[in-house]
Amino acid sequence: QELAASILGHGEPVKTSFHFWLRLPREIRNAAFVADALASGVSVTPGDAFTVSPDQEPGGVRICLCAEPDEARVRSALFTLARLLEADHAEALSIV
């Protein structure tokens, strides 16, 4: 939790949780961020998977911190997500 918060600069650590909730800036849509993360080799769960109302936009993603036992890989994935927070996600959801 503390590692995720220190690298991502977003969210508040909850020491008893296996997951980290990453709030996304308003200009980044969940689906675009999830698509870009997956294309970069990092899988995150879109926040709308946890909403009760289908029209609610949670503005974040859930990061599982307990599935990967190698801390170096977790650190690398978190740095990838941090880089994606600064990226342009317009191409992730291209219209065909």
C-alpha cells in the first residue's frame, strides 16, 4: 500500500487491504486507462466492476497488490501505471 501510494502519488494507503484504489484524473476514462495498462503488460480492474449503478463512473481502477510475490515486478508495474497517468489515452479507444 505504501509503495503504491509513494509511486503513484494518488490514493491513501490502507495497510490491511490487498488492493489499492487508484483514482484517475477526470480527463482519463477508466476504459482507456485499463486498455493502455493492459497493452503495457499491467492488468488492473476497472472501477465500474464494483459499482451498483450502471450509469455511475467510479473514476478509478483497482490494483491487486497481493497476487505478485516478486516486489521488483510490483514496483515495475506501479511505475508503468504512474507513467500512464501522464500519457494521452485518446488512441486506446479508437472508433472503427
